[in-house]
Amino acid sequence: MSSTTATKNGKAKTLPVHKVRCGLTVGTIWENEGENGPWHNTTIDHSYLDEKSGDYVASNSYGPTQLLELAACAQLCHGWIVGRQAELRAQRRGESTNEDRF
């Protein structure tokens, strides 16, 4: 399911397979191919408004007030990955997934 797209210089760039948003916190899920099949990594960042530049900036540092958003985002990412892994196992066994039934 990992996908790539061409960039301006013609090199392939890997795209995330899924994103989860919880307020200003975003979990990005990456699917990679390995010897034993696909595996997943997640990066979680949150945005804040830089008062000097007026731009939103991504950060991976969390204060006490952002920890609940971080936890919720991590839980949603975990749920998506577990579902994706079940889907991949079913495909390897030739079974239909719930999505195929509707």
C-alpha cells in the first residue's frame, strides 16, 4: 500500500499511507517493505503558531497540555496499524476482509 510520487527533480518520494489528526497533533503512518512483508512506523508532530513569523511550525516536543492529544493520536495510529496488519494477513491467506463484504 505504500505509494510514491515523482518530485520536481524526477526522484521518487515515499508518501505516508495514512494520517490521523487530533486537534493540532498529527500522526503520520508510513508503510515500509521488508523481508517478512510490510511494517509500519509512525511520526507524531504538533503545530503551534510562531509569534515572530506568524507561521505554523511543526514540533515533536509536548508540554503537559498537549499530552492528551498526543496519547489520543498515538492510540488512533495504533488502531489503524493493527487493522492494516489484519488486512495484510487476510490478503496473504486469500481471505476477504470486512471491506470486501460491503
